[in-house]
Amino acid sequence: MTEQLLRVMNFCVSRDGIACGPGEDQSLEEPFGLPRPERLFSWAGATASWPNRTDPGGSRGLDDYFTRDFPRNIGAEIMGRNKFGPQRGPWQDHDWQGWWGDEPPFRTPVFVMTHHSRPSFTLSDTTFHFVEGDPKTVLEQAKEAAQGQDVRLGGGVTTVRQFLDADLVDTLHVAVAPVELGSGLRLWDSPDELEDRFNHEAVPSASGVVHHLYWRR
């Protein structure tokens, strides 16, 4: 049986390593807590394979490859609570069901890490489970639900750092946009700081994004 991997895919940061604003800046209107967050991920939206594209065309090449590859062999997703929504503390509003409307893009079981219980629910072909536990325990649950496929670690940045610190990430793809944000939640100070545990290649794209690829040594 092929080993199941924990994969970070298409994770977008600025040139100074910032992925989102501080938690207190997050809101229903600003899921990333940043001004003009599209500066980080516009490269994906410009591709021919962007799933929300409504007009023909779009770019091909390296950016399109990563956009197209995003769902491949993924059987479950893990995310932190802040990626699911802006609420803090005990869940006050069970009518809030995430940023994605009635058709979430995941199409797999999604495990939302939280210290506050909430019943699971299903939207279309995505089921959200709200789980408490350390990264290793949550990963074990996600791998079981993935039924032999890989697990995607979707973020946010604090959650990705937790799993990196626990040495549970097998592959990591970070897209570095050619902008600097100055302040916010940072994935790293330098992309080289993971090289003690990962092989690392940096591949520039015609869009100006640099794709950093890491795989476990």
C-alpha cells in the first residue's frame, strides 16, 4: 500500500513570508485579515484551471499545473478554526457554515481543529468535522477518513506551523508572491530555514511568483 502523505499545497505568502493578518483583523468581510489579499493568490485565479473561472482562456504553464494538481489524490483536509471562520470561543452561531457557500471546494471530509465542540455537518459532497487534539491525533483521524489517499493541510499559517513543528509534514508547496506586506502572521523568516528537514527547490514562474517545493529528506 502506498504511504499516505500530509501535503501543504498552493500555500500563498508574500516575499516577506506573511500569509494573513493577525487574528483580530479577520472578519466576515476580510477572511485573510489583510488589505487586498488577492495580491497573494491572483496567480492561481489567472490560470486556465482555476475552478471558479467563468470566462474562457487563462494562463497555462507552471502556475496552471499547480492549480490543476490541487485536488489530485486528496482524500481529506485539515484546517485550523480561523480558516473555517472568524468566530472565537464557544460556537455562538451554528448557522455560520464557512466562507464557501453551499458548494465548498474541498469535496472530502474536512477536519477543523478547535477547542470547542460542534456537530459535524455536510454541504454538498464536503463534510466538516470539528475536532480537538494534538496535530498527530488529528492527522490519524484524517488519514483514516482519507481511505488510502493523501491528506491536505490547508492552513491557516498557525496550523501549518504547528504541523511543521511536530515534524508531520511530508511535502510543502509555497507560492511566494512578488509583494511585501510588512506585518501579519508569518510562515517563515526565510524559505531556507526548512532545509534542515526538507529537500528544497525554488522555481520562478512567468507570473512573478516563485514556487518553493519541499519534500522530506
